[in-house]
Amino acid sequence: MKRLKFWGWGFEDDVVPQSEIEWMESTWGQRFGVSGFEVTPTPRAEDIRLPAPRLAIPAALTEICTTDHYERVLHSYSKSFPDIIRVYRRECPAPADVVALPRSDNEIAAVLDWCYEMNAAAIPFGGGSSVVGGVVPPSGGEYRGAVSIDMRHFNRVLEIDPVSHCARIQAGTFGPALEAQLKPSGLTLRHFPQSFRCSTLGGWIATRAGGHFATLYTHIDDLVENLRLVTPAGVIESRRLPGSGAGPSPDRMFIGSEGILGIITEAWMRVRPRPSFRATASVRFRDFYRGADAVRMLTQSNLYPTNCRLLDAEEAQYNGLADGTVSVLVVGFESADHPVGEWMKRALEICADHGGSYDPQDPSAEDESHRSGAAGRWRERFMFLPFFKEHMAARNIFRDSYETAITWDRFKDFHADIRAAGLEAIRKATGREGSVTCRFTHVYPDGPAPYLTFHGLSRSAARLLDDYWAVKSAASDAIIAGGGTITHHHAVGREHRPWYDRQRPELFARALGAAKRALDPKGLLNPGVLIDPIGPTASP
Ligand SMILES: Cc1cc2nc3c(=O)[nH]c(=O)nc-3n(C[C@H](O)[C@H](O)[C@H](O)COP(=O)(O)OP(=O)(O)OC[C@H]3O[C@@H](n4cnc5c(N)ncnc54)[C@H](O)[C@@H]3O)c2cc1C
């Protein structure tokens, strides 16, 4: 298996072409009014100094546990921007002591037993693509060490039920391997987060990931039929059912639990035939809010487009879709059963009613339409942009997102406020203008999920982390003040905690804490993620 990068996005052998680096430097150089950037060299694993492991692997676990330096480094960071900054600073404030690579539920149980015996924190690890510090060991508390439990050996589609259109899939299966194993059956999960290449089914379920579908099945939640998870208190497996009214759903309790209640080892997932009919179009709007009105009408029309991504003018330009004067809506339909041209026709009528314009030849019902034209360009750029992040950190540019959801009635003011909060914070922190752009990642009949991307240039590498947090905090404060959610699909992890704590009802946190105590009495599973650790090891 290829090694994941510890210093940024993708695998070790993913190299960004020099021409792209030059494009990035010239785009952002012009934007920030500078002629060049100071560049911090990419760190090598040996540049990251780690203390000796605090735990000695017991004889019974030597086959599945390691203290290999690269593995420890990889498992000590998430892909959040603050973690990338720490990597470039060669700092590792909360290292994993041991990395466990179990191959079965029994081996997971044995690792958890050892953590319990040693009072060590146990951190479930899928692809490590968390952007909120969800896989980073705790830095405080009275833990005698930290064990990262990597699910990479749980990498198979175990069974396919072609009658019910479901598949039993192991939690550590990465996106491409999962789709490759489903392909011969003509079925697909169609869950394509931007991190698809380097993230796993278990991670998607544990974080309530948002994927391919812009409407209807936006989150992984709706694709989960049952779950199996190993907890320190035992194994839990729910029934395979298409639906059930028998009390609160056990699956829903574990979906989004971010590794604090147990380790998901497999799930029956709802899959579907691969689509053979597609229609894709891009629509231009002079005014972003007119585009948003069109999207609202689309979401309330029962058409349920598969793709419905509205990009503001600056974001559309950055993605190579337009010249910076118009917002662009990429809209698409797909089906394995019937042509979707009629759906598209009606969607374009709705867009036209709101001032949208499109090229007559653009809407096409060809199978490959999603790979060509503006939609194809957006798709290509969408998959490539994450590779820039570490190169920006190396040049003292901070680049990250704040993503949320809000009801339509509050959208315009909310969007204006959270965008202004980001821009103002960048100006204040860095002394120069930055950029905050917006797109909708997912949309609902009652509101959109706006995703704002921000860029700013720090005066020095030493200020980068503080500047970043000044902007992220101001934007997060504005989101909570405006009634939005601190995250639509990036999870809570460690980094969204202060705002999640203000968003979730206190009594709910106590109920979640009680559930955690029942399953993880010593509070050793991912302590500090989602809620404070509870149990004898809890820090005050
Ligand atoms: C470039 C990039 C693009 C992204 N795009 C998207 C996107 O489009 N949509 C989206 O939703 N997210 C996105 N993310 C965020 C991230 O990919 C998701 O949160 C993803 O679901 C994490 O999956 P993972 O396998 O990498 O999990 P990890 O990062 O390894 O873990 C995430 C959390 O889940 C827990 N966990 C992992 N596996 C298990 C398990 N088997 N049992 C219990 N707990 C577990 C971990 O302890 C941690 O708290 C993106 C991230 C990056 C870096």
C-alpha cells in the first residue's frame, strides 16, 4: 500500500506540477500585491522529533502494533490547517506512542483491553483526513500514552445483496477500493466526498460525511442500513432493516460519534446501480443571491438534482469556470433507470425565471456530460485544489474553509455577516485584504449549506497559526451568532469544540456523556473530541 503523506494531502508520491505551483504563486502574489514568497521546505519524517514512546507493546500485540517513526508521525496529525502549520514548523505537541493495525474485531478488542489496562487514550484512525483534529491524540489529561488504532486492514467488501441493493463493507475500506470492489456487480455507493481518495467508510460514518449528492442523500447517514462496532464494553450490532420505528435508532446514535463510543468495524450500506443517464449544465447569474433564489426554487420543486453547486463569482473564476463577473450554478441529474432530460429542462426553466443564462448547447444528456464543459472543469479543479494547501502553508498563506447550513429565510443576511466577519478578521490580522468566497455544497428544501473558503497572507511564518485562528474564530463566532451550525459535514473533532459546545443543548451533552460512560467507562476513546472525557482519567 502507498504511504499517506503526513505533511499534507494525498500520498507520498503525489507531486504538484511546477506549472501549477507557478499558477498558484502568480494568482496569490497578484492578489496580495507581493512579488514573491518565502518558502519553508517540505518536512521529512526525520525532521519531526518525537519523544520515546511512553508505552511498551506487550508480547501478545507485537504482531499488530508498531512504534515505527513514520507511522507515529503520520498518526499524530490530522489534515486540519493548524496541523499542517505544525508539521511545517516541525512541531508535534501530541504524538501517538503506538500505532495498532488490527485485522479482526477480536484484535481491536485486545488493543482496547490493553489501553484499559494501561490507561492509554485510544484513537480510531481511518484515512486520517479529518480537517478538525479528530485523529490527533489528546495533549492533556492523565493518560499514560496514546494508541492510534488504524483500520487499514479492514479493507474489503464482504458481501453483496443484489436483491435489496446493499453491500456489507469493512470500515477501513478507502473510497477507490470500495468502488472498485462494487464495480463488477454494477453497483455503486456513490458517496464521493472531496477526500474520497484518502478516506474510509468508517471515517465517513463516524463523521456524518457529506458526499456526491447535493440533494436528498446528502450525508452518509441515509446510506447506512446497519452497523457493527467494538466498544470497551462489548460488541454492538444493529439489525439490517430498510426502516424501523422501534425507538431511537441505534445506528443514528453511532453515526457521527467521531470515535468516542466505539470503533465501527463494518456496515451494510445501501448501494445502487451505476447511473447510465446523465444531464449536466452550467448556468450563469449576474447576482449571487438571484442564483440562490433559483437554487431555493429548485430544491422546493421536487426535482432533486444530483448536483446543484452554486459558486460565487470569485470562486467560479478561481475554478476556471468564468471570468469573475458571474456566479455559476453547476446542475446535474443522473439515473440508472430513465432519461433525465425532462428534469433538466424544467430545472433550466426555473433558473431562467431567476435571471440565469446558459449556452443552448451546454445541457446534454450524454453519459459523460459530467466530465465535459464547465461541470467537468469544476470537477477536475475540485479534486485538485486540496493539493495546494500545504504549498500555501509553506508560503505563509492560510487557506481553509468554514462550512455551515442555515434556513433560506435567514440565508442572505447570514451569508453577508459571516463573509464580512471573515474578511474583516483577515484585514485585522494580516494588515492586507484577503479573500472569502462561497459555494453551496449541499442544498435542502429549507436551506443551503454554504461553504466559505478563505485566504490570507501572514506577515511571517511565526504569525501564521495565530492569524489563522483569529480568522477561523471570528467566522465561527459569526456562524453561531447567526444561528447556523458550526459544521455541515466536517465534523466537530477538537477544533470545532468551543463552538459546538455553544451550539448543542447542555442536557444533550449530558445524555451523550452518559452513553459514553456505559460504553467507555474510563473515557479513553478519543478523549476531548465531541465532549469532555468522562471517567477516572478526566482532566478538570
Ligand atoms: C481535502 C479534503 C477534502 C474533504 N472533503 C470532504 C467532503 O467533501 N465531505 C466530507 O464530509 N468531509 C470532507 N473532508 C473531511 C474528511 O475527509 C471526512 O471527515 C472523512 O469522513 C474522514 O474520513 P477518514 O476515513 O479519513 O477518517 P479519519 O480522519 O481517520 O477520522 C475521522 C474521525 O472519525 C473517527 N473514526 C475513523 N474511523 C473510525 C471507525 N472505524 N470507527 C469509529 N471512529 C472512527 C476518528 O477517530 C476521527 O474522530 C475532507 C477532508 C480533506 C482533507
